[in-house]
Amino acid sequence: MTKITPLERIVGTAAATLPLAASIILDKHFGYALGTGLWGMLILAWVWNLSAQKEAREE
């Protein structure tokens, strides 16, 4: 597996935080259920990003 460059790390972290902003906006306009689903996506993307960074460091 190739190493993760600093740019890829920044882009991955930014992509993982986008659902946070979307969930705050949608929570206010459309209700709890839709926002909660996006919070779940945020957590999964964040965990995936951290695990990919850990794997890249180990190699």
C-alpha cells in the first residue's frame, strides 16, 4: 500500500467533517432523524480515515 501524503490526509479529514456541517443544517430544517443519520456517516468516515492513516504508518 502506498503512503498517505499530507495533502491526502488533509483532504480525507475535510471530507470526514463535511457530514457534520450538513447534519447541523439539516437538523434545524428537516428534523432529528436525518441529522442523526449524517452524524453516523461522520463517525464512520472519521474512523475509516484514522484507520487508513494508521495502516499507512505501519507500512
